Amino acid sequence: MGRKKVDELRKKSVEELIKMLNDLNDEYMKYKKIIRAGGAPEKPGKVREIRKMRARILTILSERGIKL
């Protein structure tokens, strides 16, 4: 993710970021369930991408003083 995308995240409101985080958490749990069952996800790189995006959003929220 380039600098441009991070800047776009920073422009979003807290409510939008929390909604995005919840959506990413749901998607991440689906992938984790597949992995725990012994399967391989269709897009293994997507799991890493989701984890990184979650971390970015949590970082932005903590910079704004929002603790989840």
C-alpha cells in the first residue's frame, strides 16, 4: 500500500475506520477458520494484506486517541 492509500485512510472519519476494521475482522476470521480446519485459503496473500490493513487502521485510531 502506497503513501497515497494511507493518506486516504487518514482522511476518513472514526466511524468509517471502525466500520472498515469490523469488516476486515470478519473477513480475517473467515480465513482463519479455513486455515484452522486444515485447508488452504484461495488467496493466501490476502490474509497478510488484511492483517496489515487492520494494523494500519488501528494505528490511525490510536493516533487519534481512540482505544479499542
